[in-house]
Amino acid sequence: MVRVLDPVRHGRAIRDSVPFPSHVVTGKGTACIFDDCNLTCPNDQVVLKPGTKVKALSIGDGASLVDAASVGRGWICAERLKALPTLEAADCKCCGFSLPSNYFPRVSRDCLYEKGPAMCRLCESAVLVAMQRSAAVDSFLALAGGSDFKPWETFILANVGSFTVESSTCDYFGPHGQTCVDVCSAVAAVVAFQSWLWYVTCRTQKELTLRERPLRLIVGTRLKPVISDASTRSFSSYLSCPFSSEQLETWWCNASTRPCWEQPEVKGGALLPRYAAWYVRPGCSCAYDFSGTHWAPQDMPEWLLDIEDAVWKELVGPCDSDELVKPNSCLLNYYANGTHSVDWHADDEPIFEGTLRDCCIVSLSLGATRYFDMRRRRICGPQREQVRVKLNGGDIITMEGMLQKHWQHRVPREPGVDAPRINFTWRTIVAHRSEEGTRCPCSV
Ligand SMILES: O=C(O)CCC(=O)C(=O)O
Ligand SMILES: [Fe+2]
């Protein structure tokens, strides 16, 4: 087991060891970290043997505490760090550790999920030390042959997860003159950090089996499995349009004209490449924030509830007496034509807790046929699976279990398409907003 040193040197919060994944894939090969700390150089020239000195190291500058709610994906958006409020000094209720305000000036008080794993919130906070992007990480990115991450999604290394491999026989020099040691360190750091974040935020890397924790899937007899990945509890299924053309026409009429469609600017100043509207079930007042945009809640209107009813009837099926839980929110997207799209992402915002627990999202498409792609996250395994589904008007696709944690999805640009499309994604908010001032009545 790799020993992870506690950079903060206080308390019990940092583990002695972290359950590392056995490998991480880069664009140029596989860098492996085994339990006994074998580390394979990305250019396959050398294996840093067990016993190679590995020490914890801070990379970068400026420590910040990370909002655990923003790290479900493992990669942290620097933008969110800036949003963290300041914490006055406080004592941890579990371990009694006194969190000095001057050490971590930007710790968030409410940073952990209320309903997350039972653990000392302050301890958890205290260990989430993040560092700004460093040259070593840049070299990792370069090696990875680009990344899935947008430029503003800065890599941030926790000093708990950074390693300097002190001896190596490899004379590899990277594109920017980095040595193998630099690169391996960066890879190790990133892997370690991700594993560690997953560990502290999700408690486990391995999902429970369906037997250990049963999952009621909407597979029915009529839905066709698209993704059925029990090892990560990730599922998706598809139902070809079961609705009449009259229904589709009425729904299109309502959905295209009634919502107050908005197309705000995303971070960087560009317009969101589609229009959207955010609805919640009456009683809930949760806004939805994603990609730097903010969506005020609107109560689900009758016409939308009618569509939801019809969709749910199809999903449950006539013979299934079990009530399929109704969602409490719905995001509508309007794609004016093929230039409109949604890039790779997961619906992993904190309000859905899709990286912490099973999460069911049901999608209905109307109008133009568009592709819907899903791909497994790179860190999950050596193979990056990707599936493409053609969604026609009236088609339904589900995303279930822990799919939002392990997979991403998108609707790619298709410049040849000149007709509009509307998509509904029904979701369940489980962590209702509890911030002062915007507290939802459904928050417990
Ligand atoms: O339009 C679609 O099919 C998907 C939309 C989506 O993924 C989203 O809004 O999060
Ligand atoms: Fe999505």
C-alpha cells in the first residue's frame, strides 16, 4: 500500500493509505500504480520498482479548501474554489481539531453534503487541500494528448496526493523537457488525488453490486438496454417513440411556445449553445446552476405535467403495479438547429447527488433527430467505451444508477441539421438547496 503522508499534519482525517485504482490511462499509454507502488513510466521505458522512494509533496502555490460538493468528478473547477466563503476558526465536533482560520482562509462551512457519508465535516474539510495547476500537471496534460477538460477546469493537486519519485533509470524527456520523474510524479499525483477525492466524497471506488444494494431499473420489457454496466452500477435504456403523432404535435406546440426560453452567457462570455428552461415541482424552490449559468425555478405547468404523465405511463407499463417514483424537476433544452449542442458533461451537480447515490434521469426528445453520445470516463478503466444513440422525436432514453459518476453524455453539433429539437430531462433533486436566503422549503 502506498503511504500517503499528511501534509497538514493534524488529526485523523487523512488516511494512512488510499485505495488506488490499478491504472490510469493517458493518451500515450498506461501509467500504472499498483498497490505495492509499481509505477510504469508513460513511455513504457521503465518501471519504478516497489521501494522507490515516494514522498508527499505540495505542488503549486496557494492552498485552498475545496468544496466537496464540487469535486464529485474528481476534477475541480477553479471557478468554484473562488466562490468558497470564508470560515472563521471552528472546532471539529468529531475529532476536536481546531481549524485555524489563517491556515485555510477559504474553507467552506457547508462544503460537504448534508446527507453524505457520515464523517466529521470539519475533518473532511480540513483535508481537502488543493493546489493550483503546476508545470508537472501541464506535462501530464501534454502527455495525455489533450484532455476532456475545458481550459477553465484547472487541475488542482492535493498535496496529500502528490509524489516525487526520487530515483529512476529512465532518461525520458517530455515535450517540455520534463523528465520521466516529473511525468510519473504528475500522473501519480493526479491518480492519487482522484482516488483520494473519490474516497472521501464517495467513500468507495467500487460500486456495490446490485445484490448488495438492489436498484430498481426502468428496463421493463419494452426498453432496450443501451448501457448495462453492473460493475459501476451504470445503466441506460432506450424506448423508441410509443406516442401518437397527435400527442407529439400538441407537446411540441406547448413546449416550443410556452416556456420562457433563455440563452445566457456561459463562463468566458459565449452564449450557451442552446436555449433552456428549468422547472421544479410546486413546493420546491431549488435553482439549478451549471456551467456558470443560473436557472431560477419555475413551477411545472399543467402541460408539462401532462407530458410527464404520458411518459411515466409508458415507463411503468400497464402490468407494473409498483409506483415508479416521479421526478421533482425537469430541464428543458431547445436546440434551434444542428449548430446547437451540449458538450460532454454529466448531470452531476450537487442537488442530484448523482456521484454519491443512484440517480435516475429520464429524457424525452421532440422534433429533429439528433445523436446522443455517452462515453465512460477516462479514469474508470483502460478502455474508453462510447455509445451513440439516434434520438428521434418521441424517443425516451434513461440514465440510471451511478451513470452520472462514471459516464458522460453529449448532444454533438450536427451542422447539417436545420430543424429544431426539444429535450426534456426529468430529474430528482435530493439535496434541496439549504443556503441562507435561497433555502428551499423541501430542504430538511
Ligand atoms: O438534449 C439532450 O438529449 C440532453 C440534454 C442534457 O444532457 C442536459 O441538459 O443535461
Ligand atoms: Fe445532461
